[in-house]
Amino acid sequence: MDSFELNKIAGAVLGALLLAMGTGFLAELIYKPKPAGDRGYPLPAAQETAGGAPAEAQKEEPLPVRLASADATKGQSAAKKCAACHSFDKGGPNKVGPNLYEVVGRAKGGHEGFNYSAALKAKGGEWTYDDLDHFIRAPKGYISGTIMAFAGVSSGAERADILAYLKTLSDKPVEFPKP
Ligand code: HEC
């Protein structure tokens, strides 16, 4: 009986040891390949950075962060490039493009008396800051088929400034999304 009890204890100790060793072995199996995998990454990444564009895309802050430091006065002067086609004042006329007073929160293609493209009207929904950011960055990229003949503003900071300016063009400004 006694030796049987001892055997049970010895078995338990041995089992625990085996478990510990097995766990260690498993842990090694799981964690060992990682550094080797990491080692494979830097080269292609470095080559991509040399290309320029992907690195720039990575550098752009998310919109709420850009808006938090946006400057409406700078945006107003940046928006001069829009003024050839758009008026910004309340009750202003539609020109080549629709009047942009209170455009934030307005239905897409929703300004009275402007003959929008079918593509813009089909987009649907209201102009959020996020949508405007995408549209101003690359109008045809956001709405293929839009008749807004404008290449877009590539600088994320400048687009945020323009959005900050558009925010001021309202009797009830729409709040920026929170970062
Ligand atoms: C060459 C003329 C031109 C320039 C420059 C231009 N736009 Fe436009 N914009 C248009 C036209 C035309 C439309 C109507 C597009 C459609 O119906 O597809 C439009 C539509 C828009 C709309 C959609 C409005 C709505 O009521 O749905 C916004 C927002 C807008 N433009 C913002 C801008 C901003 C901001 C700039 C400057 C960064 C700018 N545009 C520069 C011609 C222009």
C-alpha cells in the first residue's frame, strides 16, 4: 500500500516534470520561429520606403487627428483654388460647381438649381467630413463619373484646413469627429 502510494507520488512528480518540459518545448516551438520571421521583413519594407508613395500614405494622420489641428484661415486661402468653380457665401450662386455654403451635412447632390452628374446623385447619403476628405483628395477616385474637373488636394493637412473652413460656412456648424 505504502509503495503504491509512493509510486503515485513519483508518478505525479514525473508527470509534472514531463508537463513542464513539454510546455517548454511547445513554447519554444511557438516562439522560436518568430525572430526568424521578423528577420525576413526589413528588406522589402526598406525597398518600399524608397519608392516614396507608400511611406507618405503611412505618414498621413487619420482625419480626426488632422482636424484637431486644422486651421480655417489657412483653409480659406487654400480654398481659393475651388473658387473658380464654387461660391462659398450664404445664398451665393451656383457657378461651374454648386454653392458650398453649408455643404457639410448636406445631401450629396442636394443644392437647389444645380445640375449634378448622375454619378454624384447616385452616391447617396450626406456629406460627412470623412466623405469630403476623400472627395477633395481625388474627386474621380471617390466618385468615378463626377463632372468636377479638379485633380484633388494631395496634402492631408491642407484638406483638413479646407474642411475646417467649410465647417465655418454654416449657421449651425457640424462638429468634427472626435480623435
Ligand atoms: C473646375 C471646377 C471645379 C473646381 C476647381 C472645384 N470644383 Fe467642386 N465641383 C465642381 C463641379 C462641376 C461639381 C459637381 C460635380 C458633379 O455633379 O459630379 C462639384 C461638386 C463639388 C462638391 C459636391 C457638392 C454637393 O452639393 O454635392 C463639393 C463638396 C466640392 N465640389 C468641393 C470642392 C472643393 C473643396 C474644391 C477645392 C479644393 C473644389 N470643389 C474645386 C467643380 C469644381
